[in-house]
Amino acid sequence: MLGLVINLTFLVSVTFFVCFLAVATYRVVCDSEEVKNKEKRAKLLKPIEGVFNPKEELIRIRQTPKSDRRQKLNEYKKKLANQIAGLAMVQTEVIQAIRKNPDSSPKELIEMARSLGAGFGMSKKQFYSAKKILQKYCIRRAKIRKARRRRYPDDKRIYRAAFGENPSSAVRVIESPFVLYFCCANLDDYVRIYFSDAGPTYRNKNAEKMNKSGGVYKPQLVVFGAKGIVAAEKSNAGRFSRGVSPRVYKHEEQHAINALVGSKTPENFHEESIPYGPIEPLTLKLKRFICSRCRMVEAQAHDELLAFFTCPSDEVDEVFRWLTNTAAEGGSYDYLDEERKSLLAYFDENGVCYYRQIAKEVVTKVLRDEYRELIRTGLNAFQQLLGLGFSREEAIAILGHEPLRRWRKLANRLADTVKSN
Ligand SMILES: [Zn+2]
């Protein structure tokens, strides 16, 4: 008996020591990572003392004498780029912390964002927006956790509870901090998720097309009381047996992070009406109108590029082709294809002869050539950031806060900042 007690005491002590050692090692790893992150930030960027509120600063600059304005504006732009990148690095570090412990309390995460953000002049408004995002994350996370761990630990049961029907074949469900990820071995089970907002007739009619699709994120879908927590993968039996595709998983999860953080849509966007009139100003007006249509899809391309950047093995030229090839060329991301077709059809039916010709030229220029250029410069900006020393995750976070049209300028400004550091 005594022997047993001694043994038990020994066992408890050893267990305690192992746990203590594990916690201590974890802490050392965390601390060394924190130090590494801190050193990296200092190497790439300049700390900002005090508070830097971009909007207020711009108003102040506009009130200074004209002679000083240009120089002040240049300094402002550099400082702003520095802050965007700094806060993006903070965001990356908070996401790293979430990945380590998805169930961190909102208080812990908000405090982390506040203390790291202070090094880059985080304003009150920026802090409140970070706080709102982190609170939203914690609410969603709690719902994912409750659904998966407490109510439906079984893969098939959680599928049925979320989409109303039993899956016809194997389904594997992964709980990421940001989404419930359904990897479906059967096309119909995947299509049920893909078109979860449409009826069964529509689903059946379009099911075959989905053979081309690898994965999907559903930003508007509500399951288990939370919006935007579902992503899915269409796997075939062979691949499924080897497990979930890390490439598709990362890609779809990034869409969920983009949606949580808030994808940056182009500013000053307003829809314009189709112009008519004398030939000269018409070309310009027409261009402005078509550009406004182009901006509507810019946000989609922005979101898609960020998701593609998660995969190091995706070659730049390949991503370019995926995003710009028309459906006829075998592409599935040419968001302007439909727009182009419907505008050309519209002008064919309604335009007088000279107008039709101009419209065709402008549509092709804006919706084809300029869009391709936008994607190409976007890809280059990302490569430039990697070249400066930012990690893939950091570069994604930096570009996530800037409309696609401005990526090149931001990357160039950051190149100046890093070189002058
Ligand atoms: Zn995507």
C-alpha cells in the first residue's frame, strides 16, 4: 500500500514536472517567437511615436501653407504606408496567437492588438475596429466549438445538422479557428454546400459544372447561429483517402479571414448610368461608366488573389492565367466575362452605329486589357513585398488593407521605407 502511495506520489510529481517543463518550454518558444517578431518589425519598419490618425493628419496638411504642402504630403504617404504595414504585421501576430490557442479570450486578444498596435501609432478608431473584429471572431469561434465538440462530434451528423440531409458518401470535417471545413468525397454532397442557398432543381442542373471547382467558402451562409463559418472541398475518392488538400484548405480559410477582417473595396465607388451624347466626351464618359462596372469586380479579384497567395507552390503566371482566362479559355475566375458579354449585347441592340463601335473598343480596353494589367501589377506587388523580407502571411495582411489598384504604390513606398531603415 505504502509502495503504491510512494509510486503514486512519484508519478504525480513526475507528471507535474513534465507539465511544468512543457509549459516552460512552450513559454520559451512563445517568448523567442515574440522577440523574433519584434526584431523583424524593427528591421523592416519605423516605429511611430504617439498616435497617427491618417484622416485627421490629412485635414491638418490641407490647412498648411501651399508651399509646405507637397513635402508634408510626401512624408504623410510614407508614414501611412509604414503604419499600414506595421498594423498588418500586428494582425499577423494576433492570427499566429489565435492559431496557437483558438480559444484565447477576447480580452487577451484585444490587449495584444492594443499593446502591439501602439508601436505603430494605432488610433482610437483603428483600435475599435480591431476590437470589433476580434469580438466577432470570438463569438463565431464559440459557436464553431459548441457545434463541433459538444453537439456534433460525428462528421456525418454535423453535415446533416448543417445542410439538412445525410451525405451520400464519406465526409471529413475539420475545425479550423475560422471555419468548419467539410471535405466531401462525393460531388453531390459538395454541391449541396456550394448551392446551399438555392433549391434542389437548380442544384441538380448545375451539379456537373462543379466538377471543375476544388473548394468554396460561403460568406453569407448561416449555420449553428453563425454567419460565414462554412468552407468545403470537393475531393475525389483517391485524394480523399490521402486526406484534405492543404492547398485548398489554406485557400478557403484565407477567404474566411478576408471576410472577417473586411476586404477593402475601392473607395468612392458609385454606379454610373449608361451615357449618350456627342462623340468626343462620350468616349470619356463611357470609359468612366465601364470603369465603375470594373470596380465592382475588383473586390472579388482582390479577395481571390489574397487566397491564392497562401499557396507557395502556385506560380505567378499560373495565378495570372487562372484569374484572367475567360470561361471559353477554360478559366473560372474571369469575373468580367459576363459583364463584358452583357454590355456588348446591350450596345449591339441599343447603340447607333458609331456608338456601338466606340463602346466595343472601350469595353475591350477596360474590361480586358486594363483588368489584366491590374492583376499583373497586383501579382508583382506581392512578389515585391516578399523580396523586401515580409513573410507570405504579412504580405497578405498588408495588401488586404489596400484596394487592388493601389497595391503597386504601396509596395513601392514600403520599398523606400525598408531601404531607408
Ligand atoms: Zn478562391
